[in-house]
Amino acid sequence: MSQSFFFYDLETTGVNPREGRIVQFAGQRTTLDLEPIGEPYDICIKLSPDVLPEPDAVLITGITPQQTLEKGITEKEFLGVFDSKIATKDTIFVGYNSIRFDDEFMRYTLYRNFYDSYEWQWKNGNSRWDLLDMVRMTRALRPEGIQWPFSSTGKHSNRLELLTAVNKLDHANAHDALCDVKATIAVAQLLKNKQPKLFQFLLDKRGKNAVESFVSSQDMFIYTSGRYEGIYDNTTVVKPLGMHPEGGQLVYNLRHDPTQFLKMTVKELADAWQYQRDASALRLPVKVLKYNRCPAIAPLSVLDESTKERLHIDLDTMNTYADILDKNKTFYDKLLEIVDITHKDRQQIQLVASATDADTMLYDSFIPAEDKRRAIGFRQLSSDKITEDTANIFTDTRLKVLVPLYKARNFPDSLSTQEATAWEQFCLAKVVPKKAGYLERIEQLYVASGRTAKEKLVLDDLKKYIIRYFPVVSATGFSWRKGV
């Protein structure tokens, strides 16, 4: 098969990929001309009883735990389809804010189920792209021919459902994964039709090597990111300061005079670099541009006078600020000190894998190559072949801990009495401490003004689920194997 896009979207139990789960996966393969290839995928995934979906998330998706148990397949079954039929050669995975959200949920799902978390996006000619920053940059630099939405407060907004609405694109059921996939493809078609040169430029610049080559050749360039001010369409001119030790480039936002920051100590700079809720607080205008995250970047030559005026880009002043930075190389050295201190602080937090935290430890270190090879064979094992001793084939402590969890989540009916008891106690330990606050949040949402009858039914189901599964803390466990 020649190179193709695979547009995909997820509905999840919450916003934290370390603890949340995918409950719906949808996707559609297309040609590079955005013509559909084959039928779309729309897969419901069973929710295991060690995870409580956030009530706010369930209200948005409308997907209750009961629905996943009735209609869904296990994570193992889903990944079998994903690995063999979706993550095929020369696939460009595309989503809307997928790099910061959907990709992370996919990585943790693959990790929990003994797949490599990264290969699907680079091996065999595969890659990834994200339309959100493409939309942001198009709005900033080439807005002609497209209607641009605003939020209810009058601020610029690039939410998918708003963008489709103002451009009269079909998006009948926002927050259903398959509907969102179709809407994302429609937006891609709109961008490609109205601004084909920018579309192709950013598509060509999606890869790590292409981004690094571009950044290293520029003294100043345009950078669009959600981290920058919405009043300027999230777009500014930046100056690369030097490499970040963990990959990428440190860049300075040239909207800000660097003089006051050059006088600061390392400690003062570190404090100014921290996220602060107070919008009036002094913030260090330095950002890490990560080469592997498809940043929306462009040369200064794309700026015309009307765009510079609309985005308040004063290149004369910005050139002056860039010259000041060029003459003060010690500023970059101070930033490296901050990065080094932060890195050492992270290294000091050494977690020992346990049943309660192994799921969240994907980024603690890379999986050893030998364990990756062993994982391929492990995934082929039938449930009766997965025993307590099976974990000993791995050297990585995290994988050892994940073995019984993998069996319980994917083959619950195969558990021995001893294994079932251990699994029940694990689920109780994960869920019961959250129960009181969870029910309280359901009640808060239920009585909120404007709540529809349909939403109340969803919240009723959610309440029934937790009461049925976790009625009390007791030695008898709960009825997770009997269904709800």
C-alpha cells in the first residue's frame, strides 16, 4: 500500500492517560488526497473494574461502563486489530490534538498490554501529524477562505465542533469518536482546498529530522503553539537559543524584551519559568520546541504587511531583541543549569514498581530490548499458559508486575480462586478510597441547572455501576465477574 493517512479519535474515561482508559476508538484511512480507503473502524473497549470513569467525562461521551461491558472487546482484542490492520506500513496517523492527548492514551494502552509504545508511529515508514496546530497557524497566517469561530466569551477558539459549525461541515454528534474522525477529515479537506501550500508545507515538516533541519537553519522563525497568547492567534516570532539536553530546541519569544531576564540569577529564572496561575506574574518567555511533536513552524518570508499588523509583529523591535540575546550567551548557559537541576530532581524520584503504580510507569525508563522480544511471544500465550511463573521471563520489574493485571483484565473468567481474590482486592484498593467523593461528584452534576433527562439517565447508570460493583468494603469482594 502507498502512503496513507489514518485519521483517528478516542473517547476516554478522563484526561489523564496514566490512569484513564480508552472506551471508544474510531478511525478512517484515506489517501493523501483525503479520499476514504475502506470502511471506518468504530470499536468499543471494555472497561475493567479497577478504573472508575470520571463522571464529567462520561457526561461528555455518554458512554457508561455498562455499555462497554455489553458491547466492548478487551484491550488485547482491540490491539490485535490495531497492530495487524491499522498500524500498517507507511501510515501517517492524524488527529485533532492527538499528539498531546490521543497518542498518549494509545501509548499507555500498548504498554499495559506488552506492545512497544512507540513503534506504531515510526517503524516501517509510519509517522504522525496533528491538525490542531495546522488550524492555528492557518488562522494566523492564511485565514482567507475559511470561517473562524469564537467562544461564547468572544475569544478566538479553534475547537473542532465550533470550526465545523461555522464552516457548515457535518458534525452531528460531537464527542462520538467516529463523528469526530469524519469532522477532522472534513476540516483537513477544507484546509487543503483553501490553503494547499501551507497544508503541504506543514505536512512535509512533520518529521523530527525535517523540523530539526529547519530550526537549525533559521536565526528567527514563526512558531504557532497553544502556549502562546490567543489574542495573537497563538503565533509569535522566536529565536532559537540552543539545544535542549533531552531533545529539541530552547526558543525565546521575541515579543518580550530580554533585558530584565538577562540580569536574573539561575534561581530567579527558574522561578519565572514555572507555570503561574497569576496572569500578571513575570514569566520567562522561553519554551522547549520538541522536534518530535510536529510543531507548526514557518520562515519569516511568509509574513506580509497585513499579517504582521494583525498579529502585532514588529520585526524591527524583534531583531533588536534577537541581537541582545546573541550578545549574551551566558543566558543560554543559565537555562541549561535549570534544565540540569530539573533532570537531577526527577532522577532522585525512583519508584519501585508495585501493583498500584506499574500501570503509570511507562516513561520511567525504556523497556529493555530483550524484554521487547519476550513480549512478542508473551502476547501469543493463551490464558491457561499465563501463570505466576510467567512473569519471571521478564527482567523489567514493571512488566513482571503487569503480567497478572494483564491476565485479569483480558481473561477474567480464566482466573483461579487465588488469582480472582488477588484481583478483587486490587480493584477494591484502587476504587473504594475514591467512592465517597465519586458519588458526591455524580450528585453535584445531577442537580446542576440545565441538566437534560438523557444526561440524568447517564449519571443514574454511573451511580448504579459503582454501588453494584463496590457496595461495601468486605472480605467477600464484589460481583465484577457477574456483570452489571
